[in-house]
Amino acid sequence: MLSEKFFSKGHRLPTTVECRGEWALWQRQIPDGRTEYIKFPTSQVAQISLLRTQVRGGAFQGILGTVWQVYLTLADRSEWLLDETWDTAVAFGKANQLSDYFAVPAVVLASEGDGKYAAEPLDLPNVIQNAQVCSTIRCQKSGQQWHIYSQWQAVSTWQLGGQILSRFGFLLFAVIVANLMIHFGGLLHFCGSVWFNRPAIGLGEGLNLSLRWQVILELAVALSIMVYKGAQISREEHLYITPDRLTFFLDTQQIDQVETAAIDSVLFLTQPWPSLLILAQDQAIEIRELQNLSEFRAMVLQLNEALTAVGTDASLTKLGTME
């Protein structure tokens, strides 16, 4: 009897899937020592699902980061979590291992694309229309090299302001509200002292001055963080594609590089936030800081066109060399 066992390495609760013949046993050990399990025929595995989700924590349940979750999805649409990891390449490696064993597709939930892993196909008429009206995504071709990039324009400034406020506005709001509460508390104390004819305990001029400087310092720190993050978001993305390699730059800084022939898929992810994912055999390049959905879809269209073109050019070059 053949047996195969898949272990979870990143998931916080030890989880395994053990396969013997035509049956699979999913098990998860929970903190109180008990074990949850379900047994099902291996033929009931419909797909391997990957989902990117946010991790929250702290007093205000703020976003600490994101993780990839790998699920077994059965024919009855039930999902059984097997692994969690922050590393994109590790998550897809685990999903591909399971996909090969069960002979089912691996699918990234909440994704669009034309090839492997896509949950939904690209809505080409809508994507082409977005690309035509999106003036901030540009494409240049020189010889066998394609250059796809985002270009900063006046409209980008308003979109950047909205992104900064949506991501970091709570920090500025917390500083302002905290200081308003301090002053409002002082006002209530003064009014209560007058009402009950008791001497008010004053803060003193020195303390008032200290509070004013404290407010200025807190606001300066909050605004500095917002400006720094805004500078990061506003960097322009550049993709250089040749028959040999694809290189990703932020402004003039090279971020990553993959072999063009090794690229498996290009995906547009809509959750937990918009991003463009370029997947190779053991690498992943992610682009997150475009301004809106139209820019993401326009870049996906241009990138697919470029990859098709350089693949054709490489084939023709190879054919000519053989002749």
C-alpha cells in the first residue's frame, strides 16, 4: 500500500495529510491536546487553493502583515487548511507538491489571469478599455527589449494622497484625538472646580508649554512617517523584459530578476489588496504600489503581450541559429 504524508511547516497548529491508497486523512492538533481529523477519498480533492490573507494583532487589531494559506478543497466545497507561510515561493512550492500528487489544479483565490493558477480569466474587453484610458502605464520597445513602466502624472498626486490617508490616516487621527482628550479633560476639571467653588489645580505655564511641544513633536513624527511612506508608494515601477530575463526596478533600484523562460504565470490579485504577481519556478515578483485597478490591469495586459512577443522572438532566433 502506497503512503504519502504532507506536513505543515509554517502553520501554528501542527497539521498533516496522510494518504494511503485511495484514502486521505487530514489531522490537526489543537492546543488542548485533542486532534481534529477528517477522512475522505483522494478522488474528492477538487483543487489546491491558495489564499493571501491579512494577519491582525495588537490592541486595535491593526494589520501586522500577510500570509499565504494553502487549503485542500474538496468536491463538496469544504476547505481544510494545511499550511501558512509568509514566503510566496514556499507557499507555491507546497501547493505544486500537493497539486502533482492529487493530480488537481492549484488555484489562487481572488485572482485574474490567462494561465496557470488563475481563479478567473481576464476580462479582456474591460482590460483593453482600461489600458486605453490609463495614461500612467507606458510601454516602449527597443529591439528585443520591452520596457513597461508607471509614469507619475498630476492625477497621481490626488490618488497618492488618498492612499496615504487610507493607510496611515489613523495614526494622525489618534495623535489629534489623544491631545484633544487631554485639553478637554482639563476644561472639564476647570468647569467642575468653578461649579463646586473649589480651587482649580492648574497645569502651570511650564507644563502647558511642555504639552504644546509634545503635541508638535507627536504631529511631526506622524507626518514624517506619512511623508516617508508616501515617498515609498510614489516610486515608479519599471519592468525590463528580454528573451533572457525579466528585471524589476523601483525608480533606479533593482529589486528582483527572473529568467523569462522560467515564468509560469502572471496574476492580478484583488485581495487582500490589489497586486500583480509574476511567478517563476522558485521565485515570485510582486508589484503592489500602483495607484488604482486600471493601472494594475493595464500593466498585466502589457506584460502578457511583452512575454508573448519575446517568447516568439526567442523561438525565431533559436530557429535561425539551427538553420
